[in-house]
Amino acid sequence: MIQAIAWDLDDTLLDTHRLLVNSAAKKACEKMIAAGLSCSLEVCLEKRREKAPHFSHHEIFHQIAVEAGNKNSDELGKLGEEVFYNPELPESLPLMDGAENLLKHFYGKLPMFLVTAGNLTAQKNKVAVMKIEKYFQSIHYCEPNLGTTKLKAFEKILQTIKIDPKNLLVIGNRLSQEISAGKKLEATTVYLEYGEHVGEARLTPSHIPDYTIYKLEELLSLPIF
């Protein structure tokens, strides 16, 4: 029986792929080119799209600079990453289709947690603009480069609510991130196959989710509630 839910944010509750990624990628490539990246904007954007299913953006922009032959690839990669992970946000951000109904459905019935990774300031700004703090018992902001991972966040949640890991439901769109972390802890995992990371390789058993859905509305039809 599911006793708590841990939600991912980007491309799970927020349609980051549709609303933010393209403009953020364009600005990142433009900044890199202005700083000396030896390729065109079109090539930079195409390489980013090709690499997105397989790598994090902590890696992608550095790889683009290396492949372009730039000797200052570390510096350029960090610049692209910084710009990409700090997108300009509109005054409001709508939730993913079906997300608000699910949050309202479970609110007050099951404790819910938000676990999101990325630039701390950017992720906090997204949550504030979306106005979703009220739904969650706690929000966990992870910065993998600083050692705060989703695995550690899930461990902290389980320590807090003291339930069997299998009764924690982890929902997200990254096989190599929240799904893998949830599986390692023997939580129940639901993979939302959506966004630019669709096609991500299933490299280990921990990358194989318990359930796969293609729209959030399908969640309630799963035999787990």
C-alpha cells in the first residue's frame, strides 16, 4: 500500500521541455559562442538535442566545446551550464496536464514530497512561480555537483516518515535519476515517459521502473492504490 509520494519537478509536474528548455538552450549556446565557442548556433543547438537523452547538461555543454576544438572547453562548458540552468521565468508557470488534479487528489490523504535537482536558485524560483509549496510536507533541492543527490533525499524522507521503502511512491521522468534512486531503495517507481530524456538508456536493473505511464492521468489507474 502506498503511504507517501515523492514527486520530481521538471517534466513531471512542470512541462520544462515545452516551456523553458528551447529558450534556455538557445541563450546558453549564444553565450558560449560570444565567449569564443568555435561552432555555429545551429550546430550547438543540434548537438545539445542529440546529447540530451543520454547526458546531463552538466556534461553536454562541456562536450560541445570539446568537440568544437576549443582549448578553454572547461570554461565554456561551465558558462553554458550556468546559463541553461538559470532560465528566465515568466510570471506564472502552468503545471503539467493532470498534475494539479493529482496533487489535489492526494493532498491531505498521503504525505507528499518534492525532490528536484538543478541550480538551487532556479529550482526555488520555479516552485515559487508555480505556487505549489502548500502540497508538500517538505521540498528537497538537490545539487549533484555538491553531493546532495536524489538518493540521499529519498533516504531522508524514509527516515522522517518511517515507512517501508516499498510504500514510498517515486514519480519522475529520468530513469538514471529519481527512478534509479528509488529502485535502489526498493521504493515503488513510476516512470513518466515524457520530455527530452525519452530514449535514455536502461543501463542497469535500477533503470527499469515498476510502472511506466505516458500521461499523468494514467497514474490513478495503476494497481498500487
